[in-house]
Amino acid sequence: MNRLIKVLAILLLSPILLPAQQKITVDDFLQFHYPREIAVSPDGEQIAYIVRSADTEESEWRSHLWLFQPADGTDRQLTFGAAEDEHPAWSPDGRWLTFLSDRKPSTATDDADMGATQIWALPITGGEAQRWTASPASIDDYQWSPDGRHIIYLADQEQSDSVKARIEREQERKKDEVVKDSIRVNKVLDSFDVATQESRQIAVLDPGVREFDISPDGNWIVYETNYTGEYNDAQQYDLRTLHVSTGQTTRLTDFPGPETDPKFSPAGTRIAYIKQTTPDIEFAETDLAWCRFRPTRAAADTATLTLDYDRSVLSYVWLNRYELALQIADGTETPLVQITRMRLSNRFTQLTPDIGNVSNLSLPAGTQGP
């Protein structure tokens, strides 16, 4: 396995190769298997990923979990059935492969028990998938704590009895239209204890919370929010930090335009994020920036790392304290570029060919430098 694949797995989205002269039809698209959402095992020897495909008999899309072995080039399907599986992640010790799924538990009696997306876990040594969480609402996102003892997850707050009653009345009247953003629901961050199999609430947050990241010491969370969750407030995203033990939050950024996709540096001393070159212009070029992390204090010193690079940054990962890998937009292509922060010149090195699209950047847990 070469260094690039060993350090950073890249999923190339080219499901089926057809002869150049053959026209692609709707039926062709329905036969494609779409790989997405990869997760590299801590030892770098296995890659879990999601495959999305069409179930033409039921007129629905299915998403299942697969496992790829780079050493011999083999892969196998791990999950089956009518469920939607997504967001695979490895435990830091490599013993568990977790994922989100709306599948029906083995104790369920009918299909009515399907619906709420929960965290499921597969023991890598073999065995059936286990449902670990029982959140009242579907889980949006989750992340393992660095020590592997907890999983932090984000979900909607449980609806009040009055809201539930209103929904039931509408269902009885067969009123099935959906008005977007008609109900604003707060988000909750919970912590699942792997040893005790119990969850505790960390904090109740506003409806606009999306992406979050956990600090290397496991004590802090940084998250993005536009406060309302409404699409029209997409230019209002700020970053906030949260103390895991107390649930106290602090505003980190409050700049014109959105700050999104925050990630702690490997040492936990800085937080990187994506921002727009021109505030309040929705389709403006995007840059990578960072700020120093000082607990319970707003960001005072920030720097735009790609100010001298005339391409939009789509996503990124930290490689070590001085280097990051960036997925950039270059015309219709999305190559991978490495940036070395400490260099004064020649700071950007393209890692993939000019022609092609890469996505789903993923690092094996523990491979980042200091």
C-alpha cells in the first residue's frame, strides 16, 4: 500500500465503466452502485464504506455497509435488508465498527419499530450488529471520543406531548403535507458510555447545530450553528465551543459570513474551519482558516491559510500540526492538495491527477502527527 493510501484514503466515485460509444440511460443509473462515506480502520488495513443502490422492486434507495481489504483487494457486504445504513466509524482500538441505521431491532414485532436512526455496532471479530442507542429522535451525527470510552451524538430534542398530539391528529385527518421549518426543534448532545451502555445528556442546544468535532483530550467540543436551522440563515453560521463535563458553551467566532466545518488540530491548540472569501455572498469562493483555541474565550487571532491560493476549499483533514490535505474545486475537477503551513513559498502540493474527482477524505484514527 503506497503512502498516500496508507495515510489518506480517497474514494473515487466512478461506479460503472461503460463503453465510450454507449449512451447512459435511466436504467443504467438505476443499476449503478454508489460508494460513499468511507472510514479507515486505526491500523489502516481495512476500509469500511457505504454503498447506495436502487431497489427497483420497491421503488426505494438502499444503503448498506461494506468492508474493503486493501492488502488483497477483496471486499464484502456487511449489512443487508431494507434499512438505510450510513456514517461508518471505527472505535479507536479497532474492535468495533459503528454506523447509523434505521433498521428494526431483533426484538421488534413489526415494521412500526423502524424509523428512528440509531447507532449500531458490529464487533470486528464477528457477530451480529447491536443497537447501542435508544434516542427518542433520529441521530444526526456522532463521533467516538479519542479514548474510545464514549460516543458523542447529536439529535433532535424529544418533542413535547402537545406537538406529538398535534401530529397524531393530522395523521388521523390524513393531512400529510410538510411545511419546511414550520416546527423548530432544539438539538441535544448526548454521551453514550460504551462500558455501561447508557447515555447522558450533555447539553440542549439551538435548532441550527450541524457539524461538530471533539478535542484530542476529549474535554471540549466545537460545533457550527446558524441558531435557527433555517436555510435562509445559511450565511449566519458561527462556531461555538462546549465543555463536555458542564455543557457550558462559548462563542468562538462571530464574523461576517459563515464559518463551518470546524476541526481541532492534532494537538488541540487550534481549530481550523472553512469560510467565504466574500461574506454574505452564498456562492463565493471558500478558504481554509484557523484560530487559536483558548477555552471559554472567543477567537482573538485568526489567519486565512489559503489566502494565496485561488481555488475553493471543499473539505479538509489535518495530517499533522503543520500539514493539511484539502479537497479543492478546480473547474469541474476536485483534486487533492497538501498545504504546508510553515513554508513561505511552494506551500501547496497537488497529490492527485489534474483530471478526476476525489471525495470522502478519511484518516485512520491515531495517524495524525503531533
